[in-house]
Amino acid sequence: MQGELAQLISLTSYGNEYLKSGNLPLFYYPEHHTFKFCRLVEFVIAGDRGASYELVWAENPLSWFEKLKQEGCSGLKLYYQRSDPHPLAQEHQLIAFIGGGGRWLIETEINGQAQYWLKRWELTNREDPEQKIWTVHYMRLEEKVPPVNQHFEIDEVKIEFESLLTTLIDFCKRQDLPQWGPVFLSGKNILTSPMAFPENHDLDLLVNKNYTHVAQQLLYAIDESWVFGGMGSWNDIGFEDVAVQKEYDELSGRLYAVMMKGIIAVVNSICP
């Protein structure tokens, strides 16, 4: 899964665990894999000199969780808006790049009012020997507004996703795409299997105990089936046949859309 999005999921899920229990696994920050390439992850607010002047409100995710709890935050949710149409590329083609894709925010609710945290990733040291090349800031938007509480039904998204994966598997067979058919099949197996998840899969995006098995199936199937990358990825495929290209474009757009719905459905499922 794209790194910015994986980190948003992680922050929201582990933040809710801290608000609920006051505890976090010792490995979480900075050891969690969503921070692997980050030199620091800070949370900032606008200073008195205006929006262009920022103050560090929390120096890392653990401090952020603690301060939110002190302020009486009742929960964290994800909020997603599709990006405006781009003349040269679709959103699922742009998400492979830092800053690409739609607009994702973390919604924090305090005393019935919501504030939103907007991510900003900056490449600060490409040559870092430990590959800590990114500096990440989450900027608090000052408006206090009624919570949106974006929500989709997990069971409905799961049915839609399973049907689409079946269609994609068939498309890969018809178009002789042996690299991609097994990816979609693996995702479908995670989505539908009543058994435990494969041991080689990253299963720490969520605090799993807080989510139903069906919710976990949906998120980890999305992660397993994620194909939207750069050069050499699913996004890099093209067809000479106009009809086949049209079908591929349509399926790609539908896959991306259902994945976005699925992420919201799962992550926000534990908050009323």
C-alpha cells in the first residue's frame, strides 16, 4: 500500500487504542513499518504570525496521542475527498507519488467538535545512510466544525470488492497478464478465507483486537491487492486494442474507488 496512506491508517487505529486504553505496543514509534523511512513525524499548528508560521504541537505520534487524550478527544477517524480531475492522469495513477491521490485527513473529535489534521511529506535527505529520507508534518486545521464521521458498510464493500477481484482475475487470464492475476487471487483469498491470515503478510496496520475478523479481512485484502505504483506496476500497463484499454481503465478506476471505500469502512468502524 502507498506509504502515506498506510501511515494514516496506522496513526488512526493506534491512536484510538491509546485513547481507549492508555496503552500502546512498545514497538509502535518509531519502529512501526509505516515510519521506516521517516526522519521525524511532527504535529504542528499555526502560530500567532499566521498560517505560514508553524509551531510544533506534538513532537511525535506518541506525544500527539497523549495530548489528544488530555484534551478529551473521544476518537480519531479518517476522512477522504477525491481529487479534482487531472487532464493527464487519473487519481489511481497519481497516488504512487508522494502528495498524489485524493485529500486524506485525520478527524479528531473533542467535545462534539471536529478538527482535521492534514499530512505533508517532504524529502529532506535522499542520501541518508539509514534511508530516513522523509520529514512528515501533520498540520492542524483550525476550524472547529461538526464531525463528518465518514462511513461505509463493511459487508457491502466486501461484496463489491470480491466481485471486482473475480472480474479482474478473469481479465488477467483473457489478456495474458500472469504477473497480476495471482495478486488479485491472493487478495481474494484473504478476503474470503475463514482461516488465519498468511504469516508473511504485514498484519500490524491495525490494532487488530479492536476490529472484527471481516473488517481485518477487508483491509488486509486491500493491502494484498494494492497494484497502484509507478514504473512496472499495474498503472504502467497499456493495450493497443482500444476496447481492451477502455475495459482496463474502467476496472482500474473501480478497483481504486472500492479500496478507498474499504479503508474508510474498516478504520472508522470502531467509532460511533
